[in-house]
Amino acid sequence: MIPFPFRAIGRALAKESLPIVACSAFLGVAAILVPHQLSPDGWLALVGGRLVAQEGLPRHDTLAALTMGRTWIDQQWLGQVATYGVAVLGGIRLVLAANVALVVGAFLAVCAYARRRGGHPTTVAVTALLLLLPLVAAMMIVRTQSLVYLPFVVLVALLCRPRMTLSTTLALLALIAVWANVHGSVLLAAGLIAMRGAVALRESSRDRVGWLALLAPFPCVLISPYNVHLVSYYATTAFNPSFARYLAQWAPTRFSPISAPLLLLLFAVPWMLARTQGVYTLYERGLLVVAVALGLLAVRQWAFSGLLVLMLAPVGFDRAMRRRPPRAAPALGAVIALAASLAALAGTARAFSVPSAKLAANYPPGAADAAAKAAGPAPMIYASEEFADWLLWERPDLAGRVVFDVRYELLHAAEVKRIVLFDLGSGIDDPLGAPGVYILDPMRVHHAFDGLRPDVRSVYKTDHAVVAIARNAQ
């Protein structure tokens, strides 16, 4: 009989106690936020997945009144089908559980890579804790992007190897071909592979694998049922200037209590790179520059920026600060690490033990029924971004009557502007679609709700949702 290696496990727990505590803290915060992880993008994933499963790939919009009949390139169709499949198997509870597993798994993977790369346990833990709130804010909401965090970590780890082999490159190109149907961040993934090819060619212009890595990724992005039409999709999303102007998630990063730790690390990276030599390969230094650019250019890129920083920066910070190698960890560290892990797991189990209604507390089913009843057979429903796709998920019979949803790429810039101004309380007298019914979150768009009060009558109200009928529609 082989004895159980208690001592070896205890030593490992003690040695890695600080990173384990940081990872446990991340899991604990994720568990606390379970009831708030459902998002407009997540509801769109469910609605889109159901549509593809029942009717096939869409070519034109059939969901929203304002964009009815407009060309719809559903780039994320495979990610949506996967999300919908999880919901069919286990409902919203399983969707949330899968999201937590994917996000926390990616966080654990980058911490493990940072340690493997040579980062001091304390430095890895401090960097992870600094990134905790920015990464939770960017990663924890349910959306198809959650499906690519772990592949992103694997991609970066393979690209950072000293030498790119043909088999690895072909595997990464196959990953890109699948990723191209899951989430638009495939452009970033393809760019990182091409950058690795450029570095290889800098070392040897005859490197065939380098040429393959440089030239093949972006054609692989078009391996989709929508093929070359994806070019117009990316033009209206990733390269749409109106998004950065009107939508907070697409805007450049500004200082806030949540962004402050990320900004601290991003500004520390150039300082660290200037003080270190021989720690990083040329490609890794390029990745850190990409991480800084991503984090500063758009809030939506915090996740990938933070993952890159956590994977690569700790070892450089150690060298820049001349940190000594870690000493033998005290046995108490193993106890603390074990206690933190068990507490985080217990908190997660408790978070998922509540009734299903509490897992989506911000989306009361009564609001969907009240909106459908108030709408009757004719009027349009103006559902704010928060509720539009949720309403379509709960009441598929309302397809074509909800004014707009979260697919801003289908909207013209002027329409996006009018929606944003409406939410801010401007243009109340002339809302898009001339709706007869409104469903709004009074906490998020209180200016719009306050402006509408004289002209509407509330028929349903909670802290998070108000359904109101326009008086001229009664």
C-alpha cells in the first residue's frame, strides 16, 4: 500500500500559500457576485443560441423592431449554441456555475504559469490581489467571451515557448478556426500568433514555421459560415468609432476605484521593462507592451490585459526590485492556504444552494409577464439594454416588438447616440420606435425614468425593474 504523501502536500501548500490565498479570494468574490453575473451579453448568448438551434444560422435580424430585416452576421453563433446547450442541460444555475468554473479556472492557470515562469510567491499573490477587482469586473459576467479565457492562457503559454514547432503552430491555427465562431477576441489571438511569427522571422528569414505563423492566422479568422462577410462585422464592432464615443465598455480606461490597481500595474510595466535585461524574450516583452496598450485603450480589454500582466510581469517585478529567492515557508502557511481554499469552496457551494429565482434577482419574471400583458397585440416595447434580450429569452413571442437589444453593431451611429441620450434623460419626448410600453431599470437609467414619469403609468415595479405604459397608448 502506497502511503498518502501528507508531508509533500503540506510542503507544497506552505510554499504556495500566498498564491493560493489570492486565488481563494478571487473565488470567494466570484461566489458573492453569482446573483449579479447575468448580463445583457449573456441573455443574448441564450437567445442567439436558441435561435440557431431552432432555425439555423441567422442572416437577417428577426428579433428587434428597429433593426428588423437588417443584415445580421452572428459571428458568435458557436459560443451562443454552447451557452444555450448548457442552459438546456441545467438551466440558468448550470450556466452560472459553468461561467464561474471557466473564469476561476483561467485565473488559477495564469497564477500557476506566473509561478512556473519564476515569479516569487509573494509577488504573484500581490499582483493577483491587485488585479482581483478589475478582473472580476471584466470577466465574471456571463457572455461568450468567458469561453475563450482558458484558451487564451494556453495560447500565450505555447507562444512563449523558446521555439515554435510545426505541430504547435498547426494546433494554434485550428484553435483560431474554432475561436472565430465563438467570440470576436479571435482578432487578438490571431494577432499574437502573427507577432510570434514575425519574431521568429527576425531571427531567421528562412523559418517556414515563422512564415506560417505570420501569414496564416488572419485567413483562419474567416473560417466561418459567414466567411468573408465577417470583415464587415469587425468593421462595425472592433473598428467602430461610435462605440468608443457612446458605450462605456468600449471607451478608454479612466481612473476609478476599480481601475486604479490595473492602472498602477500597467504604468509599472514600462518601468520594470526598463530596469530588467535578460528576463524576457523579445516576444514576451512585446506581449507586455500589448497588455499595457489593451488595458489603456478599452475597458472591454481589461480581461486580456490583466491575464497577460499576471502571467508575465511578476518575474520581472522580482528582478527589478532585486527580490531574493523565496525562503522555506512556515508550516502555518499550509494551514492558512487550506483554510482559505475550503472557505472559498464552501462560499461557492452556498451561493449556488439558493433558489433559482435568487440567482437572477435583477430579472424578476413578473416584469416580463407584465410587459407582455401591457403591450397587448400592437405597441412596441422599449426595453433598456439591461432587459431587452432577457425579455426575448423569457417571452420569445415578443420577437420583433422589442425596439432594440444589445447588438449595437446592427444600429447606425445616430441610433446609438439617441439611445445613450435617452438613458441620460434627453430625448424623452421622442424615443426610438414610438413605444407604448417601457421596461427600465430605475437604478441604471433613473434620469430617463424620471423624465418619463409625467407621461407613463407604472403597472409593475421592483427595485430593479419598472414596467410602464405610455398614457397616449392606453
